[in-house]
Amino acid sequence: MPVIMRRFMLLKNYIRILRSLEEKIVSVDEFTEDFILRGAVKRYLHLAVEALIDIGFRICSLLELEKPDRYRDLARILKEAGFLSKGSADLLELWIGFRNIMVHAYARIKPSRVLEALKSVKDLECIASEIKRNVDERKLDPPWIKDDAIVEVLRKFRVVFAYIFGSYATGRAKNRSDVDIAVYVKEGGLSWKEHVSLMHSLEDVVGRRVDLVILNEAPLLLAYEIVSKGRLIYSRDDELRAEFEAKVLREYLDIKLKIGNI
């Protein structure tokens, strides 16, 4: 599932939990006395606002927008980028401010204010709905790469283990990002026809351009980047994979040590 969509799903679940908690509250006095219930409400209000903040940060990253100096700046940035109306941006700024109060231990907030916020969670739904509509219209969230589909392709070739690396491994992929896949193949390697066939088959299942790296032939620095920061998606020989990873790490650290001594 795409990153932004996952955050929207989390927000939806948090709001569902908050509505369930609201049904348990009989009066402000009982809410004040029930530390567990009050703590749960504060926690899920916090998580709900955090989900919106994470969505905003993701949008800023994908579109290379201005980076906020303060959390509250996010509302203005989203408004200026056309993701929120002025009214919704003002509401988001207020909710971010409320979140800041809740997370600081020294800032006490009256239970009645927490309850008031709980009864206003519809605000969060409206803000999320407006952002999601714009995300969908712009097709902003890169599609999630399904490992299972990739694995089915890899099994048809002489691939021993494989990684996704680059932007899809770090969570920084954009809608037009290529998918970087590295494979280690059995002794003898792949012919040029097999290489192209594997690349095309992978492109068919991921629905976008694939940059395919054969780990057996990769330069040390690239192999290190893949092994250290990539995401393993397939392995039919864990012992061989462990040996390869250890070899790459050892050679990289040896070179780094030599360079440091020059």
C-alpha cells in the first residue's frame, strides 16, 4: 500500500477508536476521574494529528516543497500548494497547536478541553478528506511495489537473492521514480537476452521502469549501498547471501580504513 494511503488508513482507524472512546464517556466529571480513559483519548488524539502531520511531510518531500521550520507552518505550506483551503488550513494549524500542548509534559490541559477536542474529531476527517482528494487528483502517492509479484518473476530466472534499493527502499519514491532492483545470480550469470528478459518481466509486474543491477558484477561501493541500505525481498540460499554480504562489508571497511590512513 502506498505510503500516504497507509497514513490515511491509520488516521481512519484512530478516529474510529476515538469515536468508540467517546461512547464510553458519561460526563465531564467521570471523564476527569477516569485516568485510563482520559489517557487513551489524549493518546489517540495525538496519533490522529500525527498522522496528518506525516501526510503533510510526505507531500512536502514528494513535491520538494518548502520544509516547515515549525509544525504549524505545515498548514500554510499545504494551503499554498493547493492541498487545503484557507479554512481547513486554519483548522489544521489549531489542531497542530493542540497536539503540541498534549505532548509536552509541562503543559497541563483541562480534561474538559480534551473532551471538547474529542467531540470535534470531525474536523480531522474533513481536513484529511480535502488532502486526500487533492492527492488522488494529482496521482501523487507512488504505487506500492508488491514483493510477491516480483518474487514470482525472480523464481523463473537463476536468481539466488534480490534486494530493492534506492528511493523505494528509503520511502522517498516519487510518482515517476524508477524501481531499483539488485539480483545475485547463480554461477555463470545471465546472458544479455536473459538480462533484458528479466528486466522486462519485472517492469511488467511493477508497472514502471526498472533499473536492474547484477550484484555479481556490481562495483564495491554500489554493492555496499545495496547490502547496507537495500531491502531484501527474496532469498533461496541464506548461507550464500550471508557470505556475500559479509564479503562486501569486509572489503568496503578495509578500503575505508586504508583511505583513512592515507
